[in-house]
Amino acid sequence: MLIVAIAWIYVVGLMALTEPTVVAGIVTFLFYCVLPLSTLIYISGTGKRKARRRAAELAAHEARQAAAQTAAED
């Protein structure tokens, strides 16, 4: 996935360099590279974020159970 993103940045960078004005080059780079890639990277990372959140919730739940068990033993 990373190699595709790097290749896309390269291609769009070359497209932006061939634009007639600097403003057109910046707009081309933003709308053809930055926005689509940021959306794609965000969507592809959704599963990892969910798994990380579930692991944190499970660890917090286990910590609460251990604290409750320790308190019950005292």
C-alpha cells in the first residue's frame, strides 16, 4: 500500500510541475494527491484503530476486575 501511495505522490507531483502557474500546480497537488491519499489512508487504518480501541477497553476491564478482586480479598 505504501509503495502505491509513494508512486501516486510522484506522478501527481510531476503533473503539478507541468501546470502553467504555481497556483494551478498547488491546486492540482492538493486535489489529486493530498485529499485522495489522506482519505484512503484514513479508511485503510479504520480496522487498526478499532482493534487498538478494543484492546484498550479489554485492558481497562481486566484492570477493573483485578482491582475489584484485590479489594474483595482485603
